[in-house]
Amino acid sequence: MSIMATLTAKCEKFMSSYPMAVKVYNLYYKKIVHTEVKLAKITANDKVLCIGGGSFPSTALEIANMTGAYVNVIDNDLIAVRKAQNLIEKVGYNNKINVNHANGAKIDSIGYSVIHIAQQVVPKNDVIENIWKNADLNARILIRTPSNKLEKLYPAFNKNKWLNKRNKISENYKFINSTLMLEKLEEEHNNQKNRNNMKSYNPKPSYIFG
Ligand SMILES: C[S@@+](CC[C@H](N)C(=O)[O-])C[C@H]1O[C@@H](n2cnc3c(N)ncnc32)[C@H](O)[C@@H]1O
């Protein structure tokens, strides 16, 4: 795990026992999430998946609050999941946010119109690859990426590969440099479907003995 990922996870675990801290902690995320909501044009009709919500799922809380969209959160750390579930209940958001234990590199993203990938998610390339491959047509994938200066402190991520896809990049921030948005457009979606169909028609390998 990277330094920043470890530090943030520890800090969030401690803070999640204090629901009163929600307002203060969310102040940091408010502006970032506001820009992301605008970038992906998230509305109440969207179904949102947040990957790597942590013990203190501020991004999910802000998205639900700002847009009215239903948010499913996943985290691969069971302790973080339990803490987040408690917090969501205490702040009265259990009819708007659901938190589950799952790995972003394996999760099925079908049915989600917006997928948000946290800065500290690992292995980031595998998670993006998995989401991009299976995402629905017109799904928007938001990927938080670190600034160049802080890049080494965060999980490794092959930004250039994804910059080749059709995408938009939001404004810069101090710590979280930018949020990259990938859109699953028709051409890419059809290409993917064709590739999947081809796979299912692949004959089983045959062996010749003798
Ligand atoms: C510390 S949180 C930060 C998120 C922040 N609270 C927010 O609202 O945006 C990052 C979380 O990502 C989780 N995580 C890392 N890799 C993951 C993966 N592959 N799948 C799911 N969760 C992951 C970590 O367990 C950690 O709790």
C-alpha cells in the first residue's frame, strides 16, 4: 500500500467513531465532489458506485446530498465497511447509501451509470481495467488522480493509457490534482461486446496425441 493510502485509511478509521466530524471532514471533499458532480452531470436518476469508500465515505455522502442519487459504496477492508455502515446509519443516510465488502478489481459494474474510483484504490490499473471493460453504454467513470509532485505517495496508475480514451479532465486541486473522466461511448461499447461475443465462440483447444 502507498503511504498516503495507509495514512488516510488509518485517519478515517479513527474519525468514523465521531459522526460529528462529518461536517468538518466533508468540507475537504465538498468542492472536489461538486466539480465531479458537474463533470459527470450526476442527477437523481443516476445509479452511482463508489469504489474505496473507506471508513468515512465522504464522497458518497456528498454525492447523495448534492444530487439525490442512490449510492452503492464498496471497500475491500471489512473493518472499514463495518465502520462506514455504522456511520451512515448514525447520520441517517441508510436509505440513500449502501456499503458492502467487495473488491473493485472484481466487482460487476453493470447497471451503474456513474462509477467513482477513489484516489487510494489499489491496484488502480486493474480496477480501472475491470470497470472499463464491463461498464454500461454511456457510463461515466470518475478517477481521482494525484498531482505530479505527490504521484509517488499514491498507488501507481498508468494515466497515459487512459488519456488515449475519450475523456474529460476537471480542474486542478492542491492535493488531488485532477479527476479524470472516461465515458463509455457507443463505439467502444460495441467493440467490447464484439470482443466478448468472440470469446464465447472460441472453440475449446483440441489436443493431438501420438
Ligand atoms: C481511505 S479511503 C478514501 C476514500 C474517501 N473516504 C472518500 O470518501 O473518497 C480509500 C479506501 O479504498 C479502499 N480500497 C483500496 N483498494 C480497494 C479495492 N481494490 N477495492 C475496494 N476498496 C479498495 C481502502 O480499503 C480504503 O478504505
